[in-house]
Amino acid sequence: MPLPSLYVSGDKPQAWSITRAAIYGAALGTLAALFRIFGPSHEAIAVGDRSSLLANIPTIVVAAVGFALLCAGATALRNFIARRLIWPEL
């Protein structure tokens, strides 16, 4: 993300979508949890072994919700700061 500048674009400024950021954060959190569970530092998983995945569902859900909240919060903070400092006339 570039730093704010004194350049004023001709485009209408718009806020970032908090919902979209939460969805992307949840996807990123899910991928991070799956990498942590099934990553290269763990032993190989048998093709038919689903108990390992089922046992780690709470970890996956917590990571997905945590990343979703983090991304949504960062987006909301960005929108708040932009409305106060960058686009005060809107």
C-alpha cells in the first residue's frame, strides 16, 4: 500500500470493503492453519486418514476467524484514517 501523498487523483475516492477484507483474511487464515498442520515439518499423512484433519478443525476455525478479524479491523482503521485525514471533505 503506497503512502498518502499530496497528489489528488481525479477518481472519486472510495473506502475499502470490510467484508471483502474479512473474506480474504479468512481464506488466508485457513491456508496458514492448513500449512501449520500439514506443513513440511510434520510427518506425511496417509491418503485415507481423515482423523488428523477432523482433530484440527478447531485450530483451522480459530485461525480463519482470527485472520478475518485482523484484516477487517485493519481495513476499518484504514477507512477511518482516510476519511479523517485524506478525504475530510467527503
